[in-house]
Amino acid sequence: MSLELQLDPLVPPLRFATLQPNLYRGSYPRSINYRFLKRLNLKFIVSLTPEPITSETDPSLYKFAQEQNIKLIHIECGQEGSGKRKKRGVPIEYSTVVKVLELMIDLDYSPSYVHCLNGGQVSSLVIACLRKLSFWSSVSIFNEFLIYTNSINVKDRTFIEEFIAEINVPKNKVPWIWKGLSKDVVGNHPTLKFIDINDRRYRDLKYQD
């Protein structure tokens, strides 16, 4: 006589993917995704959404996070997908991207799940900039972008190509970020400047919102 175990299915969020060890992306989590997310042993959920996750806005997800000791971080972004394809705008600012990237490369914020509303445009723009930070080629960046969105328009491409910023590199950075690259290569990124916050000149500076 055989026993069949009736278990809830493991259902990942829409457009879920592992970006790097302990770094994940996808859409806004629903209750059907909780069992799957629980297995990731997350410490943080980073929401790139118009509204934060609270006991009022989403009691179910808020309770899940509390039960699993997951800290919720909200970084406000506009409504994604405004307009269709060629006319679609870019609902995120460069300053916002920098905030997200500085969390993503900080080992103290790992493991983490980064999501927007549908796991598409907003998440893809941030991750494209992460790939640029990691010295990916434009072809590879745009190919990955297209996996999670229906299209990439001129505004999306321009946003990624013209991403120029100063990035504060945390004391405890993730080991994968520049694996195999020399300090000279990293220090001569064509569009990004990396500030080592361990450097004496920046040790007392605080990030300003």
C-alpha cells in the first residue's frame, strides 16, 4: 500500500530567476509563491514598487515576511509598463538604480529577492545596470533584458547605455561582483566610478537619499 503525500506545489513568482548566488529577481510575490520563497531562506525582500508592503497594503505578504524574519525594503518606483512597446516610458531614475545596486552588491543584504510589480521592465532595467557594473557586453545585457520583457525600446536602451554614476562599494561586498577581474580593470570602468567606503576619505560619509 503506497502513501501519497499531498503537498502544496512549489510555485515561483512570475519571471523568477537566480541572478547570482543568494540574489533573486521576479514579480510581486503572491500567496501561492510563499512556500517556494520560504525555501530560499531570504533575509530581505526589496520592493521596487509605487507602494510599500505593509500590514495595511498587503496583510498576507507582510505577515509572511514577519513569520520568516524577512526584512522589507521599499524603494519607490513609478508604475511600469506605461505605454505600449515603442511608446513605453522609463519609470525609474538613475538615483534609484544606484540605491538598489548598492544593496545588491552588499553581502550584508543577502540573500535577497528583488521585485517590481510584474517582474518585467523595472527589474530588468535595474539588473541591466547591475550587468553593466559587472562588465557585461551590451549584447548580453540586452539579450537578458528580452528574456523577461516583451520588447526593448529606444528609451530602455538609452537608459542603460547612458547609465553613468558613482557607486559606493560596501565594506562587505558580494564575492561574485568582479570575480576574476583585476583592480586596474575595475578602476577603469568606462562609465561608472566605484568609491571604496573603506577608503579613509569616504569613511565618514553617509549616503544621502
